[in-house]
Amino acid sequence: MNLVSRTLEIDADTDARLREMASERGKDIATVLAEAVALLDSVVDLSDPDLEEDRNRYEEYKRTGLAVSLDDVKTWVASWGSVGELPRPQPRKIK
């Protein structure tokens, strides 16, 4: 493995969470960060953002006023894997 040294400035809460995650997993912070970057890379395609799709969805929202609120999404995601897992939230009128 070719190691590179980097200096990062992070807030105290993020540092505490990194240390906690590393401790929980029995790994060092560098490994936790590497795994986080790999996970982000697997779910976010930064090389080819579909701006046209984003524009179309925004125009649709402006036309209809229908959307899924962030709170609804957070509640839905928090229910994943639980006995009371919620169905995917449906768009509704958002002000």
C-alpha cells in the first residue's frame, strides 16, 4: 500500500465521531476515512452529474408543488431494518 500523509482540519464533533467509529470497529481513523470515501464513491457519481434531470425535477416541482420533505425522508430512512419499517414516502404539496 502506498501511503500519503495529509493534514485535515475538522471540527471537534467530527473528530470525536471518527475516533468513536474507529474504536467501535477496532480500526484506525485512516481506515475509517478510507472506507467512508469508498462508500461515498459507490453511491455518488460525481463524474457525471445529471443536471438536466435535476432541472426537470425542479421545474416539475415548481409546476405542481409536489415533493417529498427532508423530514419525511429522514423518518423513512430511520425506519429501515426495523419491525415497523415505513413505506417509501410519497410526494405531497410542499410550501
